[in-house]
Amino acid sequence: KRRRPCSRRSSRRRAPRMGAMGPGRYLGAAVCTALIAALATAEGPHCCWAGAGTTLFVGPEAAGKPQQEWKRDLLEWRDRTTSEYGYSGTAYEDPRLNWTRTTYVQPQVHLWDRYLYDEVSHEFTVKRFLDDVRDRYGGIDSVLLWPTYPNLGVDARNQWDMWRALPGGLEAVRRLTEEFHHEGIRVLWGYNPFDQGLRKEAEGEAHWVTLAKLLKDTGADGFNGDTMYLVYKEFIEAGEAIGYPIVGEAEGGGYPSPWGRERDDTWTPANWNILGWGYYHAGNSDGITNAFWREPGVDRAKWLDSQGRRQTHVCDRWAKDRHSALQFAHFNGVGYESWENVWGIFMRFTERDAEALRRLQKVWRWLGLGGYTQGFRDWEPFTEEISGQGIYASRWLHLDGSCAWTVINRDNITQPYSIVANTSECAGDLLYDLLSGRRASGLQLHIESFGYGAYLLTKAGHEPSGLKELLSTMRRIGSKPLSAFDSAWEPLPQVMQPMESAPRQEHAPPGTVLVPRSRFHFQTGGVEIEGGCDPAKDTANTGNCCETGVICPSDDPRCFSMCAFSAPDERGVDVQFPWESSPQRFHDAELDIGPFYMDRFPVTNEAFATYLAETGYQPRDSFNFVKHWQNSTHPKPSDLKKPVVWVSLQEARGYCGWAGKRLPHAYEWQLAAQGTDRRTFPWGNESDQSRFPTPGHGREVPELPDVGSFPSGDSPFGVSDAVGLVWQFTDAFQDEHTRSVLVKGSSIYNPVVGGDFPALPQVGNWYFPPARKLVQHNRLLLMDESYDRAATLGVRCVADHPDGADAPRRATCMREDLALLDRVTCSDVPNEPCSAFRVAATTAVWRWWESWESRSSHLAAGNLDGLP
């Protein structure tokens, strides 16, 4: 229970205890070890460590002490810390802020989630979002809105610009906030302190000043400080200065950290850090799956306040099984971060966990509002009034003398237990099982495996307000055991969107090159930083997975080409091509592609201006539309041959359709840029800066050169500017909650995060990572035109050849054929080497069954009749 799988003593400061924390950024074991070494030798403070060793006191079993002696130690710590740091708790009494005490369920929600924003009606859909979470797990108390990472850094728009670019702008955010408030839900913004490498606000305005102004303008209630150990007083004072008190919620929870600055390693900020996340895990088993102590710990920040008014949202966003985090929250009388859409990867609640949260939150809310789990007379963690194997409980003593217990079973077996109340402290003669809604006998209780219990002891005739209604609700929803609900988890399936049809061209359209029919080994890997990256699946040797740790900003090359944290790739990161069973980071398929015609150059401003003039196209939402043009109406003469940017995916499709073309599939783009010899770059296997534009790392996107300025970087088929000029649109994908487009080629812009106050040096570069190798790509998350347009996103079209493959895929996947032919042995073909036979047979298969559907049906039946 007390092992520290990722820590080492440093001569400068003590190592982090149990677990790693960044903006949802969990590190693999090998990377973790390497990062510890980097931290031990690096100068100055660093982000971002947290976990059970920082957030929790160990229990009496781990401490090796009797429960009463253990509690005395905690009480002495509270008295000593309160005195040393001047803790008063007066912020909890402010009626403008004390809503934090009972905000038990809070999801982080991306504003482009399809349940919150409808890309067809172009409207926010608060009702649909709330109906969904209420139906699945019972609803929420507050919401953390997030429009920045992982798209942040695709160009020089800073985090505030990303908010302004939302459909309808800040006025739409204000209306969205009002809708949540109408439903009784508080609204927080996500804030990225490391965003110091993009466009500066006017007059170099400090982050806390800008943030306070924007929160006031939109009516939001506060913010979550991404990667912050605690919320600094400057942010609170900025709100007070404009008469708008705000709440800050640190990702690190507001617990003192020895890894931060000196001001991070103190309890003084507890006077205003009244809300925070809680990373209660004790390390992880595989780089992404968190491990928890068997014996729960006690939340340090909640314990510091003698009335337990501090609220924590326990966060375990990558969990397929959430029971441990929910149990620790239940034991501590705190809340839960019900985050599901994690950077476009939907970590959906299992049916069992959703049902558990539905029941728990009703009890949590009643106990909190009723003065049991906050505003109490006393909290007795690990009360000896409840005994049972693997069973742990907290007792909550109300000011009126009644008592409540929150109970958890940490074992995978139904356990009997009993409650023997200390009648000298707990007054009452009626015992209620709050989760079942029924009277209970304290001596004959059972709790199911990995289960929960909640009980109230009160006097007959003096039942607390709202108890009758709670019991009625819980009888209705709590009749079935949690074991009756499915605990299986699987990633959401994605669909690759059909590409628009285009007329087949008998002759090469002007400005295109012919890409002949090819048997192409398509291999590509996403460079997204999070979600799991398994080096064993990297068949193309992309190098996408981290091998060592890095601290940014620094001169380390990895700060300019950030890798993905190593961990199992099984949660649905990246995209899902039609031949794949689920989304995955790395893609590997033998394809029959072509012929087709590919634009030699990205579409220029001149060509796009001609399109606008001939079609009269006017965007529905003109925000940021061809922003780099004069008055957004026409390009400067000197820019005519530069690539057009600041156009959305739909506008790119519209242009290509007008030109008698379409956007390329990702595998078509890669074949045209790579050829068939699996080279790393269009010109060969070695990076050569003379063959593509020099990347800019400053606060603005460098001026784009004319297309064709680097002919030595052309591909084998004559395609120019495939790498390092502008990102280029290819296939779009969607699942129930997220839309995205796979972009290839990278751009001229490669910003790096900052580590100056209020940020700390980071455990990576969180800006949109480059993907300059042809076997790499990135995934841009989509919302709507105003948000999707960027200064680095360009367009390249393809035209269909009369002999090309049919829509919608325009390629035939041979992987299923190869799997079937693996059953052929060399003894079946004694006069021919087996490998040669398999090549010939594979060729026959893919040409014999022209359509995907008929080939799949034959192969599924194992039918080889008719093959040569």
C-alpha cells in the first residue's frame, strides 16, 4: 500500500509521493522514472506532481497506530497548521462563494461535445446535455467548460482567442452560462497558465486580470487552474478589484507541494482555495490505469477545516472502472469529477458506475446540505463503530447530535458488518439505510462487493428536513444491487465520414500530378500527447511514444516535437478507419489505391479568391474567415501565391467541389507525398531543413512563403510543400460525442509553452504537436466554422481518375485477405516459394472481388473458390 513506484530522493527537495499529475497527463512508468531523474537535476520548481501522498493522510492501518491515537495525531496537525498558517475558513461564510460547499458532481466538458453543441443547427444544446447526464448518472451541480487544449497552439491564437472564436463569441458563452444557471448549475472556465507562447493580450495584460474580466463579462462563477498546485491570491484579488468575486479550483487541489515554488509549499492559500480537484490515486500500474490504496486516505484540505467545508472533486478521468475513486469520495464526504469526454476520447461511465453515482450523489447532496458531511460537529474517519473485513467508514456527527455513516467495501466479495453506535455521542433510536431508503437494523447489515453504504441515526419525531423525500426516492431507484448492472467498458466506435464525389477526369487537371495505382503499405500514427501510446504497436517506427521525460520550456528538442505518453492504447485515442474494429493511435494496412490526380501545390490565395468571385460564397459565420486578407475580402498582391488559410473544413470541401475535385483521403495524401518505398519525408529518410520552411517558435505565425518555394522537398510523384508549410485537411471522423479531422504535413508554426509565473515549467509541451514525418498525423477537434479556422490550416485537393477505385473509400484494404491466406502453408504449393505464392494469391484476391462488401462476405465464409 505504501510503495512509491515513481519516486526518488533528491538532494534539493523531496520527491513526489505516489503518482504524477499534469492536465490529465499521466506518465508511463519508464517515462516517469526518466522524468524523476530530469527533475532531480533540473534547476527551479516544476509542474506537476500530485497523488495520494500529497492529498491524503494515510489511515491507521498504514500508520501502524490504533484509530484513536491516529486521530489525535491528525487533530494535533490541524491545530498546529491552523496556527502556523493563519487559517480561518472565513471564505466559506461568504454567501457569494459558499455554493462550493455542496457542489458534489462536476464534469469537465469540451464545448465542441456534440451533446452540448449541435453542428447542424449551430446552437448550444444545454438541455440535451443535461438530459443525458441526468438520465445516465443523475445530473450535475457545476460544470467546467473547456475549449482550448488539445487544439491550443495549432496557430498563434491564445487561450482567450479560443473562447472568442466559439460560435457566437463571448455573447454566446454568456447565454450558455445563463442557461446553466437557470438549471441551478455553476459554471467554471478552464484556464491554462502555461499559455505564454502565443499571441499577447493588449498591453501585456496579466492572465489573472484578463481572466477576471472575461468571467465577469460572461457571468461565469470561477475557473479551474490547469496544472496549478494551488490558486494564487492574484487571481482572487483580480476579481475583487472589479467587484466580481470568483472561485478558483486548482487541478493540483490546493495541497502544498514541495515541487512548486516556495509559495506552493504552504497551507496559507487554503484561506481562499475553497474548491479543488483531488488526485487520490497512489501511482499507476501501466502508465494510465491508476492504483488506489486498499485502506482509503483522509483528504488533508477537508480535514484542515474543522467543519469540513472544503469541497474536492476526486478525478480519475482515464478509469474504465471508477469504483475506487467513487469510494474514496464517499468515505471523505466530498464530490466527484464526472469527466467523460477527455480530449475527444470518451471515457463513458459503465452502467454500474453510472448507477452508483446516481445513487451516491443524492445521498451526498442531502448529507451535505443537511450539515452532516460539512458544517458538522465532528468527523470520525475509520470509526470503530463499524466493523467488518475490508470495510471502512466515516462517522459524521451533526450539531443536533444525530449521526450519519458513509461506508465502503474495498473487497470483491459481499461482506456482513454491523453498526454499534456510540450512544454517548450519537443520539437517536431510528436507523435508516439511506441508499435503500428503508429502516435498518445495525446488527444485520451486508454490503456488496466494491459497494457503498450510508446510514442515519436520528430520534423518532425529530427526523431531519427532506429525509422522507430522500427515502422515497432511494426506495424507487435503489432496489436493485449494483451487481445487476453491467461493468464492462469499451471505447466509442467512430465512423469515417464519406468523402464528396467528384467527376472523373480523363486528363490531368491543370496544376495536378498523376499518382498511379499502387499497392500501398499505409502506416501512420497520431501524435496526440495523451490517451495511451504503445511502442509495440508502432510498426512504422514513428517514434511517437515517449522514451524519456522532458521539462519545457527548454532547449531540449523534444519541447519542439512533443511525444505521446507511453501507456496501453485501448481507450479509443485517435481515429478509426473502416477496416479497424475501434479507434487506435497506430494504423497499418495494405491498400490498393489509385490512380488519382493530386494538386501539386496547396491551394493559393489567388485560386481561392477566384472561387469566391465566381461563386459569390459568403460564410454563414464570418468570424476569422480569410482573416489574413485585406478586410477579409481580398488578398494582398504579394500574397497571391501563398497558401490560403483561415478556412474551415466545410469551406475547403466547397472549394475543392467547385474545382471539380475533393479533399484527399489520408492514405491518398500519404501515398502522393511518400511514394511506395516507405520513406520518412517526401525527399528521403533524413530530416533536411533546407527542404521545407524553418519552423517559427515565437508568439506569431511566421509569414508564409509562396507555394513551390522548396522544390528540393518534392515527393517522388512531384507533390510540393507536403511538409512544414501548412497543415492539410484529409478525412473527417465522428462518434456520438466528437467530430475531428485528420491533418497531415504540419505547418510553419511550432510554439512552446512558458513556465513563468503563474505557470511552472511543464512535463511537456502541451501545444498542438507537429507531425512532420509522413507516417505521422494529428487530429484537430471540430466544432464549427469560426472555431475551426486557423492561420496554419491549408487545402490541397485531388481529382478522380476514370480507373480509380470507387467511393466512398476509394481504396481496397487487403488486410483481411492476408489474414485468410496466413492459413496457407508451403506444403500446399511445393513448386513455388510460399512467400511468392502469397503475393500472387493476394493479388488475385484483391482484383477478383472488386467491392468491399462482396469480398468481405466471401472471406467471412472462408470461400476461396475461383481463385487461380
